[in-house]
Amino acid sequence: MDFLKKLWPTCFKVKEKDVASLVVQLIIFILVCAVVGLLIGILAKLPIIGIIFSIVGSLVELYGLVGIVLCILNFFNVLK
């Protein structure tokens, strides 16, 4: 659990049954993923370094998805 708290510290700021904190964290994750995804999508069209940007974009989106899942699990007090 400490490993998850080090990688996704904002997910554990969501309190159980506190909808406002859940919504704030979800909006942050969605906006960051959208902005970074847009930038990576533009940069991925470059011929040589496009592959690297595509991989980085995939990792950022995966990080955001795991963060959203952890926020929801923390909201329902599944994580101890």
C-alpha cells in the first residue's frame, strides 16, 4: 500500500463518502490526461520521435486510469 501511496498520492486525499473530494480528484485526472493526451497526439506525428511520444502518451493515460480507479476505490473505502 505504501508503494501505491508514493506513486499516486492525490488518490488517497479522497475521503470516504465525501463526494466533493472525489469529484475534484476525478476532474484533475481527466483534465491532465486530456491536455497531455492532446499534446502527445500532436507530437506523435513527428517522424522519428513520434514512437517515443506515443509510448509516453500511453503511459500517461494508463497512470491516469489507475489514478481514477484508486480514487473510486478509496471513496468506497475498499483500500485500507
